[in-house]
Amino acid sequence: MDADLEQPFVNFLSASTGLPASVCHRLVLDVLANYDETIEEFVQRRHQELKNDAGLKNEEIYKKIVSEIPHRRFSAPTLTKRQVRRLIYG
């Protein structure tokens, strides 16, 4: 993100939290990087997280990913479990 676009977010966070601007700048960059994923990257990352960290089975994972997609920053069509599976395994 362009530094001119980041600065209003940094200023807002610094003013509302009292944190130093340098900490707020790092926070803004981290949040924006997390929400800069494509839908394909998000699906693949979440599949690995839910499989490895949460120990969920694929059917549970597909359902969870489908429910999370509408709450993400990117706009995406509603995906079926089959489409989620295809994004993961090709």
C-alpha cells in the first residue's frame, strides 16, 4: 500500500490507542498484508491451518472455509464445497 494511503490509518490508530506511530505503522502493514490475499491463497492457507492446527477433517474444513469467505476483504462468489476442494487440490 502507498505510504500516503497508510498514514491516515496510522494516525487514527495512534490517536485512538495512544500507541506510538511506529507501532501503529507496523500494525497497519501487518493487517493489510493479511487481508491482501487472493481467494485462492486464503482457501489454501486456511485449509492448512484448520488441518494442521485444529485437526479438523476435510468436510468440516470445507464447511468452515465456505462460511468464512463472505467475511473476508476480497469479494468473491459463493463457493461450494466442491469448488473449495478444487482450489486446494487443483
